Amino acid sequence: MSDQGQAEVHTGTIEHTALPNLKTTHTHLRTLARRQAGNIKPTATPTVRARSNIVQCPPGIVDAGVDSVYEIAGSMIRSGVDYWSGLLDRGATPLDAARDVMEWTKEISKREPPTWASDHAVVAEWPVARLRDFSGPDEPHDVIPTLILPPQAGHDSCIVDYAPGQSQVQTAMDAGCVRVYSMDWMGATQETKDATIEDYIETIHHAVQHLGGHVNLIGDCQGGWLATIYAAVHPDTVHTLSIAGAPIDFHAGEPLIHDWVQVVSPIGQMDFYRAAIKANDGVLPGDFLLTGFKLMQPEAEMQRQMALLANIHDKRHVERFRRFEDWFQWTQPIPGQFYLWIVEHLFMRNELLHGTLEVGGRIVDLSEIHCPLYLLAGAKDHITPPAQVFALADFVSTPAEEITKLTTTGGHLGIFMGHDALRNYWKPVFADMAAQSLIEAEHP
């Protein structure tokens, strides 16, 4: 297995055999014809949420808090019953129970760096990201490469290659997208604490050029709105665009994150966020975001811990718990200026859909996107409600027949690494993507 400490690093020009012209697929030629015909201006309007009463907690937070209390109580009762039933079945003594608690305490406090599940190599590196190649040297080059932009919320990017049988990367490979690459976002340092949105867009562009200048672009969560911005700024380099659990209309649905933003900044001020960055030498610690995620869904944390105690003698359960904890609890910092930009321009002002978002001195126009779209949301996603994802369809120039909308059965993280989402949703998406990615002969 290759991980961050073992993978061989190559930089500069890609070392594979010279690539064919990647812009000769039937899909690209259709997209090109649409672009030449002109953009379709959207008739939809972004969601506009009224500011909450300064002295009143948003109802969404109150409802979520009440639900969490009931869920925590239910989890404790269920796990307690399961654990004591197991003790009785084993004929355990009080000393055995004490040993169980000691083992449980050890497991919940142990931390290891997360790793990537599949063999790969690091083929390029920039100040804010690495490019990981999962395709291997013997894969055919007559297909469009697939580039994944993982989530970037203070966790390691290996969520897209989480475990054997739970890998977005491997699912893509198995479905026929044989040239698969992933960005690996690097934790911020004092040298990169001032990285901007322009730096990230430029880094993605360098990666795309490294792969031949034309890719199937996939973005998960934060990687999704980043992929969308990139596709609008560099539309001729994107063959198909897929986003999953990614907010595009940041105010649509019942966004719990937006409710918390309003609590912290009831009149739209940035003081709290700037103070957090200043207190941490210009970066946002990953633990800051992790604590926020736990506060939004405390019952999930309790359920995992109690389920571990009830299954402390089940080696497979302990292994699954350990793998998830290693990824979830292991955090990395985010560049402070980049984070402040996200909060102000996306979460607060929702500028991406209002047509006022500026990147690199130009307005980001979503109607510049004409390529096929795949939009995936989670039915139980409390981080990014489906309406936030599907809003993209109403602001692009892609025709309806080339937009696929899918709602998985699980929650936010399950969209990227859940068995059901990978098998029943991502696999057919990747298969369709692969079928559109065969490079045709040169056209005169």
C-alpha cells in the first residue's frame, strides 16, 4: 500500500507515453457545439434566507438539538442492553466487565494516521496539494482521465480511497474509468497559510494539464463547489462534471451549517472567524471544524462509542471502528485566508448562484458549463441537503437530458464511502462516464 510517507514522488511533465488528443470524444464534440451556440441564461433564482432574530436560536438548531437528545438516550439504552446481554451470554464476571471497559477506553483513545487503501504513486506536488495516480503504467491511454477532488474540511483526502470495498477510486476503476487520479489536499503551514481560491483553482488547472488537458472532474463536498467553480472558469478542460454532497445553493433546503453561521454572525459580521484565524497564527485548525461537526450531530459520536463497547469482542467491528476513527479524528489545518473567503462569499453571501462570485478578476458564470452533469445527494445528509446539490442543474447550460440526479439512501459521508452508495449509485455513474470517455479518431 502506498501512503503519504511511502509513495514515490514525480513532478513536472507526465512520464507516460504521449497522450492522444483528449478532445475528440463524441461527448466533447456535442459539448463544444453547445458552447459555440451560446450560453443559456438561468431563469431560476437562488434561495434567499431571512436573517434570524438576533436573540432567538434558529428553529433548525433547536429541532436538531431535541432530536439529538432522543437519539443519544436511545443509543445508550440499546447499546447497554446489547452489552449486558453479551455479558450474561458469556457468563462474564465483574472483573471481565472491568477488562472490557479498559479495552474500550484504550480503543477510543488510540489514534493512527489515516492511509490510502489502494496502490498508487504521487506523480506531482504543489504547495497546497499532491496528485495521486491510481491507474498504473499499463492502463490504456485512449480514455479520458478521471480526476477526483476530495472533501476539504480539515480531514485527510483518503476518504475517497477509504478501505478495500469502500473506495470511490476503486469503484471508478472497476467500472471502466481506468485512468483515475485524486488530488490530496495538504495541511496548511506557515508558508501556505495565505493561500487563496485562485491558488487552488490554479493548482487544479496544473493537475488537469498534467493529465493531458481534459478530464472527467469529480468533486465531493467542498471539492464539489471547487470543481464547479473550476468548470465554469475552464469549461473547455472538463469532459463531464460530477458533484456529490456539494453545496451549490448554500441557503437551500434546511442547512444546519447556515443556521450555525447565523448564530455566530447574526448580522453577517466576520469578527468571530477572523479572531479564530488570528488566534491560530493564520490557519484554521482541523479540530475547530471537527468540533463543529460533532456539535451538529452529537448523537453520531455517542452511537459509535457505545456500539464499540457493545461489540468490544467483535474483532471486525473494532477494526471498522478503528479505521473510521483514524480518519475522522485525525485532522489537518486549512489556510486561514481561504477559509475566510469560503465563509464570507459562499456560506454567508451565496455568491456562486447570485452571479457575483469573483475569482481571478472575473465573475464565475455557471452558464459557461455545458458538459454532462452527475449530481449525487444523500437523503439523510444533514450537512448538505439535496436541494443544495441539485440547484446546479438550474444554472448551467447543460441540457436536461444530460443531467443525472441521484439521491442515495444514507448521510453525508456515506455518499463518498458507503457500500450502498458506491455499489448502487457510483458504479453506474462511473460506467456511464467510462462509456462517454473513449477517445475517437481525429476529426478533420
